[in-house]
Amino acid sequence: MPPGASIINTASVDAYDPAENLLDYASAKAAIANFSMGLAKQMASRGIRVNAVAPGPWTPLQVRGGQTQDKLQKFGEDTPMGRPGQPAEIATVYVELASAEASYITGQVYGAAGGRGKP
């Protein structure tokens, strides 16, 4: 990858606020967040930025990952915004991180979770 390139990984709100029924998923997403922060340090000298986005709740696994019908009907209500996010609402974070305007942003995990979880 040439200098100025950007790597954007997808973590999850579950990396910081794991659901009890998605522990394997949450662990993998936490590893992606950590990997992104470490890789950013390795790639900085090459002029390559590395960040991650931690969306939620909206992904298909979060919706179908062992959820009961009762939980599905209430999916997303536990966020401060009171609803699940939509992919179009989260896409702008990826676009920003890929753009030249984000030239000094690296090693970050951006939360896009309606006010739930961290970062």
C-alpha cells in the first residue's frame, strides 16, 4: 500500500459491551480493535493509517445471533437513541476515515452505536 493509504477494520460495540450470548463474536471483535491500534503503530512510519469502526447494534449477527423473539422485537431499544442504527448511518464514519481529511487520524476505534458502549 502506498503512503496515504488507509486501512479500516470493523470491530463492534460488542468488543466493549459483550452480549452474554455472543461471547465468541465479542472476543473476536475486541481482538480486531486491539489489532487495529497495534497495526496503526507499525504502519505509521510507512504513511499508512489504520483505524476501526465499532458499530452496533445493527449487524445481522447481532440481530440473529441466538436472539429470542422477545429480544428481537426490542432490538436496539437499550441504546440512548432508542433504536438500532442503519448501515447508511454508519457508512459516513468509514468514508471520513478513508478520506484525506482524516490524514492525522490513526490508531482509533470509532464508536457508532447510538450512544451505547464505548469508545
